[in-house]
Amino acid sequence: MSVDIAIVGTGTIGQFMGSVLADIDGATVVTGIDPDEGAREKFRSLVGATTYASCADWRASDPEVDGLIVASPHQLHYEHAEHAVELGCDLLVEKPMVVDPREADELLRRAEAAGVDVLVGYQRRFAPSYRELKEAVESELGDLRMVSATVGQGWLELNEGAWRTDRTLANGGMLFDTGAHLLETLFWTTGVTAEKVAAVADRSGTAVDVNASLSVVFRSDGRRVVGNVGICGESTDYHPDETITLWGTDGRITYRTDPRREEAVDWFRLVTGDSSFREFTFDDTDYRDHTLSKLRNFVETIRGNEEPEVSGEFARRLVRFRHAARRAWREETTVEVPGRDPT
């Protein structure tokens, strides 16, 4: 089955995904939509697709597509994702899916009614290191008791003056961007749900959050689990420096990007109750490979051969959590996270 795909947002990510889709048999990018003429021109040269300056212009052409990818600025995700529902085609929307829980609820309600599958573009789900980490948590850690997760990146320097630090386009900052990947990894590998969160954040002179510290009460198999999350957007390197530590009744796991290597390498250590340990190192951290796997899952979902690896239902939990965290630091209080049970 051939699959025709349109991409809303032909900037860096849209261009990259358009080029990667060329490696999937039977998948064709037929359209790109973006108001920026330079982005459209580069997209045309890379992908060879027809482009439009607006979704209105595109819809006026009476399009027929099998899938829609939304890779526009975060604040615009919901209005762009609506086109998939209206056209009845499956949807891959980049993280963080949407920025408001009400948007998430409405999008998923309408998508279900229209028979549209919603996938969310957390490509790290496909990394061997995270899959191995999840397996170790499930088979070796015992009952989870505490979690700690941090990520640092030179995010502010990288994005100063760009849409990611413009509140009208991004809505949120580091927590909604690189921090969203950290949260997705934490929630997925451990299977936790969030019950309540307290938080502080700093904008560092911008309109969005740059640095944040969260104290969280999680639940794991009905048990209370305490945890903390730290996000720093003023680190000294473009490449994220990430650490996750998990304490369980049978062992401890420490995961991080390997500090001993210059190239991107994932590493984690499992220490069991008798103080013996095993170390795992993963050189296969190629962003392109993970993106290819993400897009292949989208294409095969359209064909009816696979289920979504990262569903809209899962992503909605993260939307609710981020929204609660933002309320917590604005109101300087502890906020309950609604709908904490997986749906």
C-alpha cells in the first residue's frame, strides 16, 4: 500500500523527517505547509513536494492524503492537528503533542470519533538503551521506591531569538522541549503515574521557562513513590547531559549519557541487592535511526500493520503533568495532577 503524507511545518524538523521518509518503501511526502518562504523553498529542494503558505491554501486544493505530520511550533499543534481529524487521515504530531490538557482531551475525543490514530513523535522510545532500561526496571529493580531525573542543555543559547523562546509560538520553554523527552523516558521506562507536583522555575530574562526543579509524588502499582526532576536550559553544551537514577527494593539503576566519551553514548549501571553490578553501554544512539523507526511505525500504523508505539493517550498524561507543574510554580503551591491513571 502506497502512503501519501503531508507535513505541516517545513523548518528543520519537517525537512529532516521529509528526507528520512524517502527511505521507507511506498511512503511519499506529497505536501509541505509553512508560512516561511525560505523554509518552503528548502523543503521543496530536499523532498520534491508541492508546498503551500498556509493550511487554508492547502485545504482549498482538496487534498487526499493518508497521513499528516505536524512539526510546527508547539502553540500551533492543536489547530494544525485538527486538519487530520477533518480529513480522516492518521496523525503524527511532534512532542509535546499539544500544550493544554483541554486541547489534548478535545483532539483525542474527535480523533476517536473520526477513526483517526494519533501518534506522538517521541523518537527516543525507539532507542535500544531506553528499551533495555525499561526491561531492567521491570525484571531487576523490584518495587520502585524513589526516582531522580535531570537534564541539562545549552538550550537558551541555542534558541535565543527563535520561536522556542517566543511564548506566543512555543507556549512553554525547556520543560516543553528537551525536558519533554526526559519526562517521556521517565514515565515510560518506570510505568509511574503522577499524583501531585510542586515546582519552582526561572525564565532567565525570557518569556518562557528555562530552568525548573520539580518535586513529585508518583504512583507505581498503587504504591507511593517520591521523586524529583531537574531541568536546566543554561548548560554549556548543545548535547543534553541526562541522568536518571531509580531506587527499588531489589536494586538501583543509574542511567546517563556516558561522561567518559566524546561521542553520543548511552550508559547505565544496575546494582543489585548483593552489591554486584552490571554495566550496559550503547553506541547505537543515532538520531536518524530513531527517527526512521518512528516514521516507519507511523507508516505501518496507517497501513494497519502496527499499533502506535507512542499513543496520544500516553502523551496526554505528560500534557497534564506539565500543565500541573506550571500551575505549581506560578501559584507557589502543590498541585494535584488530574487523570493520573493510564487511559
